[in-house]
Amino acid sequence: LKYMSPVVGGFRGGLGYAPGGAAGDGFRAWVTTGLVFADGPLRLAWAFDRQRPTDSGGVARGYSVTNWTLAASWNFGIVRVNLGYGEDRNGKLKKPGDVSSATLGGYKPVGLGEYNSDGFRSRNCFVGASVPSGPGVFGLSWSRSSSNLAQVHAASHGAQPLADATQSIAAAQYVYPLSKRTRLFFYGAYGRGMTYLDGFKGRELGLGTNHV
């Protein structure tokens, strides 16, 4: 369920709810809310999400996962600059099993997925820029996320060490308009310290299209 308010003085708010709770959903009672302000070249946004994670049988766990984010952008004409900062509490807003040994061909690094647990904290920042290039738009971005994964792991496994790391991802994309309603996009990204584990890297290339 989702409600979006009308625009009043440049502000627009939104509120959403998803019940979840079935086995495999990974969550129960997801609440999301946000506020956007737009005035000329300036854009500001705030969002807050809260969900109750569940186990594989759909039973709610004894804690809630929350996330809040602040974002801002300014259009200088030749370039739009985007900034963001946010924090996670007690895990990520996702299914607990989305990153697992099954998605890595059976490879399971020590500590993989332990950020989906009570007591986890992370701080996330984002810097990006987009520039008109020909008929399309070219974009670059860099994001960084630090966490207390090592402390969470130690609390569950005693003194067993964990080679944790700060996660950083650099990405680029190009969006090309095929028509007023159809766009073609290309993107690539490279990440280090993926899932907050030292030496764990990731690369991705893709292309696609969307039609409105």
C-alpha cells in the first residue's frame, strides 16, 4: 500500500506499508516513509524504513531493521552533483538470504551474511555526478560503507578473528533515449570489501532498456 501527497510549496511526502510474513518473504510489517523538496536546481530527500525480519519459516525475529537516508542534488547546468548519507541498524533492508554461499557457487567466506543480525550498524555515503553527453546522460558515482561487522562476528563466535573491511563501489553508466518513452542504458561497477569482507571483490557489467 502506498500514498503520495500532492506537492505543496515544493514538498511532497509518501508513506508505504507491506505486510509480508509468509515463508520466504524475509520480513514482516515493512513501513516506509519519505519527504522530497524540489525548487529550481535543488533537490532534497529524506527517507526512513523499518521492517521486522523473519526466519525461513516466516516467524518474526525479536528485533527490527531500520534505515534512514538523506540526499541532495544541485543542477549546475553542465553537471548535476548528487550527495547522500545514511545509516543501517540491525541489518540491511533485504531478505537475510540474498547474499549467501548459494549465490556464490558454494563459496562461503567467514562472516558472510552476518550483517543480517541484531546489533549490526553501518554508515553509508554516496557521491555522484551526471553530465549530458550527446542525446544521452553519462554518470559516475562512488559509494562507501563502514560497519561493525567484526564486533558482531566476535559476539557470536567468541575470539574468532574476522578480516573485515570498508565496502567501496565505483560505477559508471550511460543512458541513451531511443524515443520519448524508451531508454537504453549501459552500466559497469567495481567493488572492494564487498559484504564488508577484506579481499572480497565484485565486478558487474550490464545493459538494458526501459519503456514508460
